[in-house]
Amino acid sequence: MNWEILGIWLGALVTLCLYSFLYRDNPFYKFAEHLFVGMSAGYWVIYTIENVLIPNWWLKMFPAEGGFNWVWLIPGIFALFMLARIVPKIAGLSRLSLGMIVGVGAGLSMVSFFQTNAMAQVKGTIFSVATGSAWDVFSSLVLVVGVVSGLVYFFFSKAHTGLFGKTANVGITILMVAFGASFGYTIMARISLLIGRCQFLLEDWLPTIPRLLGIGG
Amino acid sequence: MADFYEKLGNIDRRIIFVLIALAVIIPIIFGMVFPNPVGAEPSRDLFNYVDSLPEGSNVLISFDYDPSTMPELQPMAEAIVLHLFQKNINIVGMALWPQGASLGQDAMSSMADSLGKVQFEDWCNLGYKTGGGVMIVRLGSSMSAVFPTDRDDVLWSEIPMLRGITSLESFSLIISLSAGDPGIIAWVMMAGDRFGVPIGGGCTAVSAPTLYTYLQTGQMVGMLGGLKGAADYETLVGITGGQAVRGMAPQSIAHIVIMLFIIIGNVAYLSQRKKGGAK
């Protein structure tokens, strides 16, 4: 059996089943949907055991050279605490694990996040005005005006009237332009996925039909 | 005339689906390829940065995506890998997404085979490691502690090209091909801003507007956004008939169809509002 062709056919049939939803909900779509969800769940369980639990925990507790590192029992116990959520009486234990995850994550990323997404962005907005060619300066001014007027729009402690209101209007206009750009990019992404599927169906799957039927070599 | 506009406004969505499908399928069947001029864009910035790296430099590519975003990111991966190999730059691959390691392996091994590059001397794949940003911070102090072996369990010490590499600072550039989180933002935050390593990247079109802000501040040296970014890099590297370049014809025609429907929808809406039917 040619496994490659079998794989291509399975991929094509499941793709067509999923696209059939565009006409209306139907059993083929339901089958493909359930297949996808079930296979994803199964795949992730095995992948996590093989690639996360065994190398990062089990092999460290029981190293290849022998022995037993009892310290690694601690993360194991915390992992079991996470599963306590499914037993209502001891569900509170999971908070210990979640607390540790959130605490470590926040501690490690708080300063970095502020530096990367606040300080550097503010600096980039302020200092961009003074450098570059005339076009760069113009672009930078648009950026600064956009940022300030956008912030003004979200300032609700003062009525949006007079100069303040006009600035807020500039802000909402710039926000709409930004949303439009995001919408355009989103369409590009979705169409790209459709193109990928169509290229697969037309260039990989369709040529296998004559081969299977013994037409055209 | 008013009825006509009303009918337009209530057009069956399945007709739109068919037209979009035709707009994509017909250009693919007829092999249509549109010119893809590349201006002074973030794609060119990334290309120029890679082009300016000296031979023998080490570049880390993190394949942070999975098959669901392959149409956009795999052509980027192949074009970037080809460019790096052409420049005789060593590539160390890794992934923050589990399936990214396999997709990266496909991109690197296929390009390496065509250019005669040798695994473990010119390129290697360290594989997937969980942890996202926290793991990147650890890479900043010791790479071999995080990746004692590569994807195929070959020991770090047995891979010749890794002998001079100790931490993230051993790399001239880090490129993240990212479909979401963890991805480019984690690399900018934990590697770029923390350890001062230049960061470049490629991303899906959905996340491109969010990431453009890192270009203006200089936190990224260049970026490929969506299929257009992939087509740009293919053009700059000189790949003829690449997957992304071929995808730009159906992409453009589908966009025209969508824009036509946006215009039709607005005309129908305004007409109905004039009549007093829509609010």
C-alpha cells in the first residue's frame, strides 16, 4: 500500500468534509470535526508525556546513570495537585500549583514586559520625531498625534467637547484606520489558509486520481 | 431599483463563498503569477540584515508554528533557510511549538540537501522545548543546559558546529517564525531586550499589525508579515515560482472580490437607509 497516497486522500477527504459546512451543517462535517478534536486530544496527551514529562521530569528523577533524585518528587506532587480540580473536596489544592505558575511567570516577565511593551514603545514614540528625513519626521508626527489623540479618546473623565472632543474624534478616526488595517491583514491570513488547502487539493490530491485509475502513467 | 439594492443586501452567503472559491481556484489552475515588487519594507530590512552577516556566523531560527499556519510560514522558513545557506551561515533550529520542530526539520533538510550542506556541521535541529519565555531566559545563560541533546538525541558535545556556542549571545541573529504565543514577542522580550541579541521574524498576517510596533522602536531588525512577506523574501532571495509568490495571484484576486462585496454591501446599506429601511 502506498502510504503517501493514503495520507493525501485522507487529508483531502477530511478537508472536503470540513468545507461542506459552508453549504450547511451535515454529518460529514460533524464526523470531521469530532475526528479532529479526538485526534488532537490524543496526540497532545502522548506528545506531552513523551516530550515534556519523560525528558523534563521522569528522567531527572530516575537518571539514566542510576539512582533516585527525590527532589523531583516535589514538582510531581504539584502536578498531581493540578488534577485535584476534578475532585471537588480537594479542588483547593490546585490553587497551590496555579499560584506557583502565576507567581513565577509574573516575577520573570513583569520587568521585561514593562520594558519591552511600555518603556521602549514610549521612547520610540517620543524620540522618533527628531530624527530621519522629512518623510520620516512627518510619519513620526502622525504617530505621535495618533497615539496622543487615541489616548484622549479613552479619557472619559472629561466631556468630549470643544478642542478635547475634536482631538478625541481624530483619535477614533485613527483607531478606525488601525482596525481597518488589522481587518485587511486578517482577511489575508484567512485567504492564505484557503490558498494552502486549494493548492493541496489541486496540486497534490487531484493528480493522484488518474494514477489510481491507471490513466496517464 | 430599490428592490435590486434590497436583493443585493440579502444575497445568499453561499454565493459569496462560491465566488471566493473561484477567485482562489482559477488562478491556481491557470498558474497565474503576478509581479511582486518589494519596496523599502520590513521584509527588505530583514533580507538586508541577513545579507550583511559575515560567513560563518551563527543564526538561531525558532520554528514557533504548527501545520495550521504552514501556508504562510513554511515558505518563509524555506526562503530564509536558503538565504542563510547561500551565505554560508550556520543555522541552529529549535521550536517553542511542538510541531514546529518537525516543520523546521523539513525546511532545513530539504534546503541542505539541495545545497550540499551537512547536518551537525552547517545546521542542526535542537527540537522542541516547553516553557516559552521562561525557557528563553535560561537559554540566555546556558544553551546546553536546556538542550543537552538535539532533536534526535545526539549529545550537544558531539555536534561540531555547537562547540563555540554557549548562550543566546553566541548568535548574530535570532529569527522567530511565529504563529502566536509563545513566539516573536517572547523572543523580543526575553532575548532581544534582555540580552541584546538582534531579533528578526516572520509571522502570520493576523499578528503582523501588533508586531509592527517593534520595528519602529528598533526592537526588531526586520519582519515578514503573512503570505506577502513570504513572497517578498522569495523574490529577494531569487526563488522563481515559489509557493508564496504563486499564492499572491489568488490572494490578490480574492481581495478584489472581497472589496467588491464590501462596496456592494455598503451601497445596499446606504440605499436602504435612504429609504428608511435600515438603521
